[in-house]
Amino acid sequence: MDKRTRTKEVLFLAHRLPWPPNKGDKIRSYHILQHLARHHRVHLGTFVDDPQDWQYLRQVQECCVDVCARPLPRRWAQLRALTGLVTGEPLTLPWYRDRALGRWVREVCRTRPLAAVVAFSSSMGQYLPEGDDSPVRVVDFVDIDSDKWRQYAQRRRWPMAAVFGREARQLLRYERQLAAASDASVFVSPAEAEAFRGLASEAAASVVSMGNGVDTAYFDPDAVGPTPYPEQHRPLVLTGAMDYWPNVDAARWFATQVLPRVRAREPAAHFYIVGNRPTPAVAALEAQPGVTVTGFVEDVRPWIRHAAVAVAPLRVARGIQNKVLEAMALARPVIASPEAMEGLQVDLETEVACVAADPGAMADAVCRQLVSGDRGMGAAARQRIVQDYTWQRQLGRLDQLLRGGRPSEDGVGDAQVVQVEHGR
């Protein structure tokens, strides 16, 4: 049977329960699930790695035909991952390997007239059906995960540098194999897609991009509550999950290397680190003058909207950063590292305050922004998001892939692509 003539049933495989949309990968998987559920009958296979997320299972079940949600205790996953050292696999694969989920996937593929299987993240690619009669197979890699491990290895000491370096090499080998066996390999930006084509030339023809978006109705600057900041502060805000190592590294680097330079010139500047589960290293930053670590907040929007500047000083990053998109949607000037801006197509003069690589340059940019104010930049940033970075526009590309087509790689809008050179 032609893949495109099957009834509209889709199997969606996600490495983390796609609900609630409260961190980077879950924001994307949540919107993909919602989009699929509007157009297809969805079978969802997923893991629950945070016990707090079990409370959201009912919402997920309400939009799916059926759901197989498997617990993923971190300690058990870590032990299971070590088998990769024996088998030669990347540790990522056994971390997410589950016999019960595998049996459920095989049963769904055997008994249901699937039009397509969508695997969210390379770790779920191990569950894809094989054979010439398999449905359309789409893998949303999102980012080149193997390159993130390479970046981790560069910033860690032995023995973790060796472990992370091994993971980078083995995972890239697997990513190439997975892409070659799939009908479409999706990445979060044209730049990320092009980088992967350079690493996996054998699969280049099936590599496409599909960007992240923003819920512009939710992230509406006119619908945000009152400021959470003291009147005397000039708040600089960094948002994100604060147990995610790149965010931890960014918070520490900005607090220790950039903020003292800023406060020497602008004493009212105050750095707010806003995000769930701050690690001890992040919590300890609050002992430094001019730093507040909030931990969990009910609504992140006021913290972004009422900040003088949103900062994204990531030194390890791939793809598109939701924290940048959300700040732009809320009409805030953004000062970011080159790594945080990769993949975004924006005008550097009118829509983003500055891209700065070293502490001195970032401190200078923050001080200039505090002195000069918005100057219409926030409104221009918001307009760019409304024009090019809505979920509706981005996910239209997924519909083409599920029909067996291939979207053109024409990027987004007519804005200048942010070009960066690492280490500059």
C-alpha cells in the first residue's frame, strides 16, 4: 500500500512526556502533539522522567487514541546506560530502552493502519518500524545532540571529558544511520540542518528544517501581570530550567564574569535567574551582590516582560533557544551569546540588542542598553515573532513531511541570518 493512502493514524514517540510545556524540548513536543491531534488519531509512546508529570497524564490521554507512558527513574536509566560501554552503543540508547514500550510499539505498528511514525529526538529512533511497507518515518532530531556532547567534552575535565567525547562520536555514528533509514530528518533551523548535511552526506537529501515557534497569544506583552521586581532594580533576566547544564554554565558565567563589570558602571543592575530546580551551584550565586535566584515561578511572563534586558549568555547550545523567542515575543531587548542566536533569522540592528561573545563585550552591551532604553526594539522584536515564528507557520512543514513530501529550504522571512564564529 502507498504510504500516503493510509488512514490518518500517527504514532508519536517522545523521550519525555510532552506536557506541560515548561522547558525547551517539552515546549516543542507539546506543540507537535497538539498539532498532530488536531489532524490525526494519535498513538503516543513516551517516558515520564519527572514524578510530578504523572498528574498531567489525563490531559495527554484526552488528545490521543491511546498512550503508553513508561516510568524512567534516573538511577535505573543511568545503570542501564552503562551497558552501552559493553555493546559499543552511545549511552543515550540504553538510557531510553524499555522492553514494554518496544512491545507496545510493535503491536501498534502491527494492528493499526498508520500513516506515519514521528520520533521526537534521536533516542526514540530505536523504536521506528523497519521494512519497505513501513509507514512514513519522520525523525525530529531537533538539534545535533552529538555536537552538544562534543561541546560538553571541551568544557569538562577528565574523566568526564573522555566519557562525553566517546558519546559524541558514538552518537554521531548512530544519528547518521538513523537519518539514512528515515524518510525525513528534521532539525530546528536551516543552519542546524545544513550542519548535519555536512556530517551525514549520505542522508543529505532527506534533511529538512522546522523551526520552533511561540504561542503569541500567551506571550502577549499586553496580557502580562504587574512587575515582580523592586522599583530600585534595573533587572536583567535569564530564564530556563536551572538543572540543565548549559543554563547552569550560562548563569554562573554571567554572574561571575559579566555582572561585576556591569554593576561597576550601573550599580542598580540586578541579575535574576528564573527557572525550575536550580542546582546548588546556581543557588550559591545568590550570595553574590546583585543576584537573585527565584527557583520555580508560577508565571514566567512578568519576569521577562518587566526586565530591562533579557540575557541569553549560553556558551554551549545548538539550534534555537526558546528563551530568546519568548523574550522577543514579550517585546524585550535581548543580549545574547553567538551560540544562543544560532539558527535565528533576525535583524541585528533593530530587533536584537546585541550578540556578544566575551565578558567585556557583553557587559558593554548591557550597559549601553540600560542607558539607551528600548528605542522601539521591543516592538520590532515582537513583530518578527508574529511574522515568522508562530507554531502554526512552523508546523505546516510537518504536514508536508507526513504526506511524504519535502518542504523547500527557504528559511524564514527576509531577515539577515545571524552569522557567528565560535571562539571569536
